[in-house]
Amino acid sequence: MLGLLSLLFQPLPAGLLGQVPALATLPPLAQRAVLLANPLILLVLTALLGAAFAHRVGLGSVLAGTAAPTDLPRTLGRAAALGLALGLVLAAADAAVASHMGQRWQQWVAAAPTGPASLTVGLLYGGVTEEVMLRWGAMGLIAWALSSAFGQRFRQAAVTVAIVVSAGIFGAAHLPALAAQIELTPALLARTLLINGVAGLLYGWLFWRKHLEAAMAAHAATHLGLAAWRALLG
């Protein structure tokens, strides 16, 4: 919920008020609050799904009591280090292909909000809320459904497929918000799916091999890596 509330600090997409005129009649804070309705419903649903199914296929959480807190500081530290390194690598890769994304994309990136508010959204909404939705809920449900359909002998294969599918969903989930602000070209579509999909594979693997908190630490640290890259270039 803290991650969800952090969205209140995020500026509205530039073209959104033009697409939804009714929003323009509301005060700025109320506009942001309205936009929290769908993520709130999704968060509650996926939290319940994860609680019901994730532990049935060996996917656990320390806070939920379904994973042992063995050597927790070291585990979280290593996961954060992986996430930080991933953030730097993805930022470098993104910069390398920026010239192929078109001038409109480069202008949009240059004007994108940065600073403490943007980083807070990345750390809390990205690092915590999205992990509850995509790993705890979606990946847990997919792994359980496949394991139930094909038998416990195929549990590892079911979890592997769930990691890949949830990573794909994670990548695709970034497209609507992006499309509301800039025209999606094939190159931009491929870039968004690939960058976020690769990140989703790491978070899913950590959820499987360690626990949900490790995935959260890596995801949050990825945003630190992205912010560090921007600071270095700035």
C-alpha cells in the first residue's frame, strides 16, 4: 500500500487529461487518487492469489511466514547488488539504442521527471507493489496452475515457465502507461518488452531460489542503478 500511495507523488502523464476530460475538473491530488483505483484492485487481488497459491509450489515470503529468514541480511544484500548491477547495465543498453528510438523518444526521456519523488515511486511501487502483483500473485498462480495440471513431477518446469510468463507480463504492463505519453513504434515496443522482461527474469529467479523479499530488494536496487546512471551522465 505504501508503494501504491507513492504514485500520488508522480506527475500525471502529459496527454492523459486530454484523453479523459472528466479528470481535468478535479483537483490535482484527486486526479491522482482516481488513478489509484485500478492498481488498488489489482494489488488486493494478486496479494490474495499469492497468499493462496505461492507456497503450494515452494515460492515463499519471509514476512508471510512461508520462507525461512536464514542469513537474511546477506541474501538481501546480494540480491540488491544484482539489482544495482542490472540497473546500470540496462541503463547503459538503453542509452546505446536511444538513437534508434527516434527523436520524439529522446525528447521524452530528456523531459522525464527525475529526483527524489520519481526515485521513491521506483523504490516503493516498483520494488514492493509490482513484486506483489507480478511475482507473488501472477507467478505464484501460474506456477500452481501448471503444477496442478501436469503433476508435482513437473513443478520445476512449471515454476520456470511461470518465471518467463510473469516476466513477459511485467514487460507488457509497462506499455499502456508509455502509450499514453508517446506513440509506440516497433523499436520502442521491442525495447520496452526486452528491458523489462530481462529484469523480470532476474526477479522471478530470485523469488524462486530465495524468497519474495529478495526479488523486492533486487527490483528496488535496479531503480537505484538507473538513478545512479542518470546522475553520472547529468
